[in-house]
Amino acid sequence: MAKARALDKRRKSIRNIKKITRTMELIATARFKKAMDRATAATAYTARITQLVKDLAQSGLEVSHPLLENRDKQERGLLLVLTANRGLCGGYNGGVVRAALAQQKELQGNYEDLRLEVSGKRGISAMKFRGIDVDQSYLQFEDQPKFDEVDAIASRYLEAYATGEIDRLDVVYTRFVTSARQVVTTETLLPLGSLTGTDEDADGAGTDSMYEFLPSAASILEEVVPTSFKVKLFKCFLDAAVSEQIARMVAMKSATENAQEIIKHLSMTYNRARQSQITGEIMEIIGGVEALKG
Amino acid sequence: MPKVNCIVVTPEKTALEQPCDFLALPLFDGEIGIAGDHSPMIGRLGYGEMRIKENGEQLRFYVDGGFVQVADNVVAVITNRAIPAAELDTNTIESQLAEARSQPSNSPELMESRDRSIAQARAQLRVAGRQ
């Protein structure tokens, strides 16, 4: 009976694991919905800013700003890596860390001084494991990043960029494309390159804008550029949060399914073992009876 | 006069979306009032109080910089933060102001950020103190 009992014990413990993974899946689903709602709510702001930039461009204003131009001097770079605080989300953290290491290698060729900033416990410990020094780490970002927190970091970057402490800022994060597709992306946020909205109406630009600008289009542009940088960075954080929950949802779903399969398999082996034991016992009894007859 | 549709968006959410008779906004150098059929305008906001009047009732918010875009009786307020005046807590703001005052200001950039923090805290105090 020993073997059958051991099998039964294993089956029980797998049942418990299944319960846990199932619960985690449900929690991730609820969190994903919340994070998703936040990300959707944030698009209203982005859309308005894009519209504003478009209207600015139509007024015939030359769109130029120090944040938009590439610098000749390329000495100090900064790499920001967005990972999760928790594990058990499949290849989410691994993918980001791998992409970050590749990007770091590439940047180290061009930049003498490369700073590395990591958000999320998982990324921090991955870097520690590889013996890479992290200049600054953030732990406060969970599934609902606050704009105020991102704003503080963004302002610091803007200041560092303005004073020449950094010449380039790259962010490695998981971009949310659809709920079935998230891609690990490396994006250069500083210099910004171009503002979304300016490139579309390049030829239609004239001086026939219907808007009155207070105080002036140039002054508004001066303010719009840092704002759109902040929004871009905030969107990276939001995307990373949504993608993390999806990754966890998927990982926990397959873990639950796998547990179900193992249970099925173990049940079969358990039944077989029990059956053969019973058969063995019957054989023994019959053997005994036959022997007594003789 | 037609009503204006007032939309307040922050990076986190759409804070407010409602028709109103009149609204007053803090521009970077003074206040602007917007009623129906206002000419199209894009303006830079300062820190201060936004008042929205609708059927004799008044809503008050603190807005934290940003932009305003007026066109076709739609006023889009794009700001970092829009806090209802009732939710401002004088004590917290006082401590923020004290903190801002003690920030170092030994370079032009630091000076600018210090001035900004002080202006923000003062504007919040003004909005909070007016009820």
C-alpha cells in the first residue's frame, strides 16, 4: 500500500499548488483590469497634447527645442530599466533584463560614462547576480504607478539633461501592444527626436492658424516639450505595469493547467497501483485456499 | 449664450467633463475668464484656482500649470494635477512650503526649481484659504 499512499500524498500537494496558482491568476486578472483602465484613462491626456502640438505646428512655428535635438557630445548615457517587484510572471522580467544587458553593451561602446537605473526588485537582484552596479533603484512602482512619482523622476532627468549630466536617456520596458501581444522595447526618450503630431502636417503648415496664443506659440512650445517627455515616460511605466499583470495572468493560467494535467496523470498511476495491489492480495488468498484444498 | 463644455484632463485620468456657463482659469500671468463663444485660443496655465460656474453653483479646483485650448465652445484644460479646493489641506501645504523654502538655490537650475515649488505651494494656500 506504500506506493499508492505516496502517490496520493503527491496528488494532494499538487492540488494545493493548483489552488494557489488559480487564485494568483484571478488576482492578476483583477489587477490587469485596473491597470488597463488607468492606462486607457491616460490616453485622453496624450491625445490632447498631440492635438495641441499639431495646432502649434500649423501656426507655422518652427518646432525646435534643446530637448528635440541630437547632441554632438556623447559622453554620458543613462539607461532606465523597468522590471517588476514580484516574480512568478513567466518570462517578463527575464526578457527585460536580457534586452537591458544588450543595450548596455551597445551603449558602453559609445558612451564613456553609463549610468544604470533599475525599477523593480527583480531587475535589481538580476543585476546584482551578474555583478553589475546599479546607480539608482526604485521600488515604489507597483501595478498602479502614480504620475507624481514619475513626475519627480522625469524632472530630475530633465534637469540632468539640461545641465549636461546626461546626454542620452534610454528606457527598456515591455510595451503593451494588445492584450495578446507585449513586446520588450528599448526607447530613446532624451533627446526626444520629434514630437508626435508635428510630422503629419508638415506640408500643410501655414500661418493661417485660428488660434490665439497666450503668451506666444514659442513660449507654449517651450512648455509642451518637457510635458510630452513626462507623459512619454509615464506611459512607459503604465505599459510596464499592464504588461506585468498580463504576463502573470498567462503564466499562472498555464501553471494551473499543468497542475491539472499532473493530477490526472497521478490519479491514473494511483488507481493502477491500487488495482494491482488488490489483484495481488486476491491472488494470495486464492493461492492460500488452493493450498488448503490440497 | 451657449454653454461651454469643460474638459479637465490629467495624465492619470479625465478629472472633469461637464458643460458650464462660465469658467475662470489661472494663466501664467493672470486670470482669464471664458464664457460661451470665446474665440479659439491656446494658453499656458500657471498655478492657481480654476472656478467653474454652472447654474449659479461654483466648483473650485487647484490646477498645477499646463495648457488650455479653447475651440468650438470646448475648453480643454490639460494639467498635471486638478485638485478640488475642498481636498486641499492647509497643514500639509504649509510644510511643503517650508520644505520648498529650505531647498538649496546655489545654481540657476536649483533656483528655478525652488521658485517653482514655492509658487506652487503659495498658490495652493491661496486656493485653500479662500473657502
